[in-house]
Amino acid sequence: SVSSAAYTAAITACDHTGLWEQSVSLLEHMRACRIRPGTKSFNAVISACGRSSAWEAALDVWHRASLAGSFDWLTAGLIVRACERGGRWVAALDLFQDLRLRGVKLGTNAHDAAISACALGRQWPLALTLLKGMAESGTPMTRVTKNSVLRACDGPDLLSASTVALSILHAGVGASSSEEWRRQELPTHLELTELSLRNAAKQVEFRVMDVGGASNWGDADFDDFAHFSLPSSPRSAEGPNVGQPAAVDIWPDHVLETLGQASDASEVDALRCSLQREIALALLPECGSIQVHAHLVGSRLYRVALPGADVDLV
């Protein structure tokens, strides 16, 4: 007879090769042979289904594992991720909440999957709540965490949310040296670093300004486009660009002096509104009544760079 370990090895091979239907068949064969699947077997089948976005099959296997009491924190991450990959963001978040209420320890993978589900459903406040929970509980944050939460907070109207996310992410730097990182066996290449956060801050700026089609980058890693630079505004020898107002000394230093003390999103946004009013008044004699929108960009806003980092006004 075939042992349980042999079945588990075969199911794991199906998982690694994307053969989710075969993995489910093997699980059924175990039951027919009166071999009780263990947690590793259930995990491998759910993983195989999740990789292929077969979320319904994954949920069916999860219910069986739950009834048998054969699940752990790895199972939790795999089933939430399976629903998220299948586009079922509501189901993913419901599962995450149900598992938490049941007292199941939720690791980094489960949190990352739930935050990705928030991005699918445009639930950015919940994404920030989950991220804050990771920081408070000591759950390691990774590059996947960063990319997921920034996608959830993507958009010109969500700049304040992005700054909050980057501030919270700062607490995850150096997590690869923690005992929890080692317990979860997280890959070292997913480590969150100061450099990756600085690069992510740049991408937030590019997205606000739609540099190089940044708003259409989709699921790309926020580190992948760090080589982009902001475009300059060339001027002809005859003067300013056509359609651009002449240079006006509108840099309100007395407003910017408060930037160093601004520590949360509401204070930063209040500062932005003050700058917007100052600029509109300064441009009034030169350009008449025009609509002004101000954006603050620069790594100091995200508290992930060294003191003295630049701040620009767009």
C-alpha cells in the first residue's frame, strides 16, 4: 500500500507543476483508501488550486481540512491567497476575519493576501488597518506587503494614504533578523529595506504626476522603476514655455517651516492646502483666476529618508 508520506510527496509535486486537478484527485484517492490526509497534504492541494486560481476547489478542500482540524497558519495564508488570486476579494477578507476570530495565528502570507484583496476591492482604509496590525503584532513585513498596500492606496486622491502606508512600512525594516521571520521561513530576497522604501516613495510621486505612464503600471514591483527621473521643463531662449506662466516667487517658506514637525497624514494634507491657497494668491496677478492643485512630493514626507531630504511642490 502507498503511505501517506508518498501521497503528500506526489501532491506537492503536482503543486509545483501547476497540476491542481491531479492534486485534488490524489486527495480523493487517499480518502478512498482510508488514508487520513495530514495538514501538509491539505496545504499542498490548496496551494496547487490557488496557483491556478481554482478558488472554488481550494475552498472545498479548505472546508474538509477545517472539519478535520488539519490546518495551521500556513493553511490560513494559502486559502486567503487562493481566493484573492481568483478575484474573490470579499471571500478572501471574510476568511481572514473568520480565521482571526477563531484564534488562528495569521502569518505574513495571510496578511499579504488580505491586503492584496483590499487592493482588488479598493478597500484602502482596511488595507491600512491590516498593515498597522502587522506592525503592532510584530508580523514581518516584506516587499510583497509593500507592493500590496501601495496598490491598495494607489491614485492621486490617495496620496495621504500612501504616505501613511510608507510610514507604517518603515517599522518592517530589518525584520529578516527576527525570530518570527525565521519561524515562518520567509525568503531573504523579500526583505524590506530602507532603499526599497525610498524607491517606493519615488514611485508614489511618479504616479501622482503620471510620469512615464506610471498610473498604468498595474502589479509591477514599486522597486522596478527606480531608474526613472522626473522630467525637466525646458525653456526656450526667448523665455518660458508657451502656455506656462512666467516665473513667480511663490515659495512660501513660512508655511514650509511646519513640514518638519508634521507627523501624520492630516497635518501633511493641511500643509498642502495652505500651500495651495498661497500659490493661488501669488499667481492671481500674473495669470488671473485659475484653478490651482498642489501636490507635495519628496521622501521627507514618507519619513523613510535621511534628515534633509528634498521636498518639491508640483
